[in-house]
Amino acid sequence: MSLKSFPYDELSSTQDEGFALIERGETPPFFVTADRQTKGRGRMQRTWHSESGRSLTMTLMIQMPAHSMPGLSAVVGLSILEVLENENLKLKWPNDLMLNDQKVGGILIESRSHGNLADIAIGIGLNLFSLEGADYKSLEQNVSALSVAESVLKYAKELEAKGFARSKSKYESKLWRLHEVVDFSVQGQVHKVRIMGIDEMGFLLTESGGKLVINLDGEILFE
Ligand code: BTN
């Protein structure tokens, strides 16, 4: 059975509409798309800009046990790379899509728990279509909201059934700046660290001054 979709010309945010649909009785999984968002939001309270007709702006609503959520962020990134089929795309931890050092996509995961279960809004913004040249063409041919939603759902189900550990090496093969020294911002402080990989839960491993650190949050900075 095909995934149910709710396409809109304009919304404040596909995230809000996803939760509102659940409140109105819709049962996940389903996905919401919008050609325009008037209040698109990104991680860390940032505004998210997309361009009408030139971006993919969508939210996949799923339900999963809250304890399966670690690793979700990372597998969503992987699932989108699988659809886009472009070897040059990398994941800036946890899941920014980078093409030749330019951010071309972002993922925002928001959840509301009830008991052991969580309703999860997986918001995906791809700004691939404003890119010039060959990369843009190959990406454009391969992407549709339905194919992205189906791939994300498949990876989320695998995560729930089998855990994250088996995706670790696949994720690391796509990790942007692996083994390089980067500026890493945690709680307002910027540190120089070397990216070492991720752990069995999908958290970022960094090294500085001979000390290995597991990072539950934080952001790799880039110009
Ligand atoms: C980020 O990189 O900060 C995450 C960006 C996520 C943007 C998407 S666009 C669809 C969905 N609706 C929103 O308001 N945000 C997400």
C-alpha cells in the first residue's frame, strides 16, 4: 500500500501540519509536503529557507518506541543519500547533506511522546535544485517526496527492528571531514577537534589532546 501524502501549496511549517494531522485523527506513517513554508524552521531555532518550485520541503510522520530513537537522525541521513544516488554527497554529523562542502539539505527531528511510544516528525529540506551543473541534473532526476519518504520509512523500521550498530560503518563511510580537524561548537564554546567516527548509538566521536569524547550534541562549524 502506498504511503498516504498531504500535499499543500503553502504551510507555515510541514512539521506543525504533521502533528496537527495526528491531532485530527490521522495515523502515521504519512507525509506532508509544501511548495512554500512561511515559517520553515531548522535545528537550533534557526529559520529554514526554501525556494518555491526549487526545493523539496516535507515531513514524514512516523511512530516508534521512544527507546529506538537514538540513531534515527543518522539513519535518516543515510536513507536520503540512498535515494539521491550521488557519490559526492556526504553527511555532516548528524545529518546535514553536504555537496562539495556546500550544505544542500537539512533534517529536523521533533517528537511527542505518549507512554513508551513517540510520534516523530522527520522534517526534510533539500535545496538541491538551485545548484548549477551536472550534480544538480543527476540529483533532480532521482528525487521525489514519495521516494524519499519510502526510503526514510524503510531505514526507520530497520533501526527499530535491528538497532543502529549495523549502520555504523556505512554511516562513517559517508561522514563529512572524517579524520580531519574541525571547529566544533558545544554549548556556545568552540573547540578544535579531530573527527574520529561515531559510536554504536550514532553519537559523534572526537579527539583532542589525546582524549576521546562522545558527543551527544554539538555542531561541526564550516564557512
Ligand atoms: C536544519 O538543517 O537545520 C534542518 C532543516 C529542516 C528543514 C525542514 S523543511 C521541511 C520541514 N519543515 C520545517 O519547518 N523544517 C523542516
